[in-house]
Amino acid sequence: MENVNIGIIGGTGLYDMPGLTERSEIEVETPFGPPSDRFIIGTLSGSRVAFLSRHGRGHRFMPTELNFRANIFAMKLLGVERILSVSAVGSLKEDIIPLDIVLPDQFVDRTRGRISTFFGNGLVAHIAFGDPVCLDLLDQVYRASHKVGINAKKGGTYVCMEGPAFSTRAESRLYRSWGMDVIGMTNLQEAKLAREAEICYVTIALVTDYDCWHETHESVSADMIIANLQKNCQAAQSIIAQTVKDLDSTRKCRCGEALKYSLITDRACIPSETKKKLECIVGKYMA
């Protein structure tokens, strides 16, 4: 299997990026089942990258149906060390307007019962998650956005809701009272699993609407989201291409050793089948 260092999760429009060459498609099998789609591997800004359609091409999977573990585990199998995750969000702040781009640095989980860990079955790990995105990668994406003339907003809290229905007005106003910045349905689980897999992770949040709290704007709809996503797609492509171009070949953050002090279980007590299943994540700590 080809070794790829940079992973990109997002919508189908990202695959048609100008400058993406040497494209091929591969299917990746994982012990957690199939990822959302086949991966598109290509060369972008001189680096090999792996694209994954989060909801599957044709948008076949609801947020509640996504196999987050398979998606992130497949990235790990490909050799990915950094993930740039692009997603649509609603704004919960007056000064974050539709078509803005936000780079959140915090999350609040409002999902219910989604699987967001690789561990269990005889192996316990408690990762540090105080800073849920890689701050080094966040800085690099922020610098890249300004290089290409896009005034991305750095920082803010992404509240991850269950979906698939959008918020009630009461919920939207509650999140605003908490000081939340944007709302979406997918990125919290990706961030947790990427940390467990020792992969740097950052969200590039494309603001499509004001959720339903804003009295002078119409409530969010699927049509509104799609229309604004299409407008923002070129901006996201430019940020990704510049980020990939500027990335150092080696990481300077601590994401690559997130499990170093997080694996709690006595090594002698870990079932062999669990060790085998998670070999590509925990293998280096099992000696």
C-alpha cells in the first residue's frame, strides 16, 4: 500500500482541485469495517495526499451513520500523519457570517452514543484532549489562508450536535448563551480518533448559515448549505494547496506520541487479538 503523509476529509468538490495530479483510487480495508468511500490518492503541491469523501460520493451517509473509526484507521494504514478536515458549519455569532472560514481550536460534544474510540476489548487508553486540534497544524493552516488572501478566523469552539435534523431555536439560543462559535455534526469524533491514532488534526470550517437563531436571516436549509458550500469550495481548495506546499516534512508537535503515557492496561493483560487489531496504532508501545 502506498505511503501517504497528508489526509484530507471533505466533500466531493475537493477532489477536483486544480493541480491535483497522478490520481488513482484505492480501497482500504479496516478491522472496523469499510470507510465512507474509496480513497483518491494524488500529488498536490509536490506531496502525496489522500482524499476521503466523509459522507461518500453522492452524499450517501448521514452524520449518525458515519463509520468514523474506519475512516481514521484507514488514514493511519495509509501512513497519514496530518489530517485537514473540511466541513460545513452554522454560525452562532453575529460577527461570523456565511461564507466565512473558521479554524476552531475547541469542541463541545452534544452527540449521543457515537463510538469515538479505538480502545476497549481489554485495552484501555485515556488520551489528553485539552487541546483537541493540533495547534502547530492550526497555525500552519492559518498562515496559509492569509498567504492566499483568505481572512480565516483562528480559534473558536465547534459544538458537535447529533443531527441529522438541524437545531431548534431554543437549542441554537442555548449554544449561543454558552459562547459557542459554530455548530456542525461530524468533527468531534474525527478529532478524538485522530488523536488516538497519533495523527495531527485540524478543522477548516466553512460557514454556510446562521443556524436558526438569527431573526433577520432565514433558518438553515439543506439547499442553503449546498449553495454556500459550492461558493466556499474554491477558498478551501486554495487553503489546502498552500498548506500542503508549506508543511515541513517532519512534525514538531507532540501528536505523534499521544499514546505514550495514555495506555493504562498492563501489557501482559492485553488480549492478543486486540493487539493485532490495533497493531498500526499501538504496535510501537507493545514491546
